[in-house]
Amino acid sequence: MAIEFPLVSWARDTNIYEVNIRQYTPEGSFAAFAKHLPRLKSMGVEILWLMPITPISEAVRQGTLGSYYACSSYTAINPEYGDLDDFKQLVQAIHAQGMYVIIDWVANHSGWDHHWTKEHPDWYVLDEEGNFTEKNGWHDVIDLDYSNKAMRAAMIAAMQFWVKETGIDGFRCDMAHLVPLDFWKEARKACDAIKHLFWLAECEVIDYHQVFDLSYAWHWMHTTEKYAKGEVDVQSIQQVLHSYSQYPAGAHKLFFTSNHDENSWNGTEYEKYGRAALPWSVFTATWKGVPLVYSGQELPNLKRLAFFDKDLIEWNDRPALQDWYCRLLDLRKEGGLQEAETFVLPVSHPHVLAYLRRNKGKIVLVLLNLSSEARLHVSVSHEWVRGDFRSLSSGLQYAFKTENVFELQAYEAIVYVSA
């Protein structure tokens, strides 16, 4: 499989922070969120993914505010958040901080009262009786018909609108695998002709990397959940990671312990992983791929956020994990970890994951205790682990020999970086 579109240069060794505008501030607006930009910049965030910014259908609405993913127009702004000028100002403010912004694009379906339903009902999939329909069990949306060339052209024109008018830097494409791959090829060519963009696919179909720079690591996340329940072992996780290593060069995976769907429907990372949430967050930032941080994970946020209603993230002046994420995200950049060599270390304990990353002489050693067992002694013997290393957590420096023994406490994540 050939990857037709090169990765935009600024997306190397990057990270993504998912923004839930509705729940981020009491105002739930672009302007209110913008006040957090300096903090996010200081945390090391590079790409901001904004959940859908389009207006939400009134018909068949769920909850009081409805689903972000049931839009009534592809070229308008959700009035909860502000207007088009407010959005343009936010994009400019993000760029002024040296960060980038991608928007959520929901191409498979629209809400029931999208203006196309009146103007172009033939652009939708219809059942035998000529009614709008949907085949995935989401009752507040209806499917678009990708055999209709006029609809496809209008969809691409809508995507181009946001690139031309607001200067966004890319798209996160919702349920990308439900939309034909040949459409995405058309869309990327048309949009990248305006500006070289970054493309993230919510899917795990290898062929879609012909278009997309990044795809979800769903299989990894689900396997780590099974591990937390005692249903599989660490080796099962390593097998998933091996399968990712067989992807074509230039095809990257998005690793996450939470996102808007996971938090609202399956539970916070602490519900899923317990105290192992911290070591798994370290994994997402130090393994090959791109890490995702969801709104509030730096607090940490311990509650599920309501999906269809206002449910405020409860910020404080000093998010407890802000500095830790800063160190991790800075390390990614410093160590070139998106493309670094990887060596999984053999360890005797069944609940320890240990590995090395190396890029241009910079070496990172990661030891993750995924269990409640304390004072685990892990022996590491590798030629890369020799010389001066500093601890990412304490900043203290150590002189390592070729053979070293480390002690891990319950659910501890240890990261050392060559000095």
C-alpha cells in the first residue's frame, strides 16, 4: 500500500489535545476557552482538536443540548460557542501561541433537520418507503449517500470553506471508515491544494492510511482494558503493538486512555484502569505514534462528562498532572519519539512493561509497573543503557552500567533519559 500524501512537517513528534468547548468553561464559548491557551502552550500541547463546531439539529435532539455529531449545517457555527468571527479569532490566537488547530468533521451523517434534508433529500440514504434512515443505531442522525456526486462535491466544498475562511490546519474525521476511501482521496487533494493539512481518521483500517496521516489505536486501548480486567496478559498487548509495527512507513497510530466517547460512555481512565491510568498515560507519550490528551485529564478529571447536556469540567489553579504532562510532551519532542527505534526489554515480572526508544543518540528507558505489587526488582541489561541518565520525574542524574536493577513501586512509571 502506497501512502500518497506526505505528513506536514510541523506534525512530526507532535501531540494532540482534544477540546470539548461546551464543557471547558462556564460560558462554553470560544472566547472563554481562549483564556486557557497560554496554559496549554506551557504544557507542551501542539495540536488542538476541537470537537464539532457546527450547529446541532433541534429535531430528534438527545438531552437538552444534543449531540455535537448531529449537525444542521456544515458551514455555520454552533451559536453556543460564538459566531464565525469568534472562531476566526480563536484560530488566530492558537496560531499566535505557535500551536495548530484541527476541527472534527462528521461526513457520514447529519442531523435530522440539516438544511440539505429540505434542499436535497436525494443526497441521503432512503429506506424502501423513501424515508431518511441510519444503519449504525444512532437515532439522532441520518446517513448521507456517497453514490451521489453532487453531495460529495458539496461536502468537499464545505471542508474547503473552513480552510479558506478560517485557516484551520486539518481535520479529525469522525468514523472515517464509514465513508468511502475514494471520497477521502478527493477531499484531501482538494483541501491540501489550498493548504497542506494534517488528517486524523477515527478508524483502524490500514488502507485508510492512503489518505490519513494518523489513525486510532482502538485495538490497543481495548486490549489494555481487557488486561485491567484480568482477561489477557501483557504479551497480548505486545502482540497488538507488533501488528502496528507492520503498518507502512509513515502510517502513525493515535494512543489514548480517554477521549470524549470513552469518558462519557465507557468511563474515565480511572474507572477503566484504576491506578494504572498513570503508567498507561506515560506509555501513550513514549511509544511510537502520537499521544492524545482529552480535556481535563491534566487535572485529573475523575468524572464522566454528560454528552448531551452541560457538565462543567471543574478546573483549579494548579492541575495536578499539568507539570507531568509537560515533561512527557517535551520529552517526545526532545527525543524524536514518533519515529525512534524501539526495543522491548525482556523482564521477569508478568505485569511489567519495559522498553527503550532511541533516536539520533537520544535514549529513553521506560519501566511501567501495571500491578499493585510493590518493590518489584527489574533487571535491565542492554548496551543502550550505559552512561549518564536523568530521571524524568525527579530530574536527578544517574550513572548507569550495562547491567542495572531498578525497584518499582505499585503502579509506578519510571522514565530515564540519556543526558
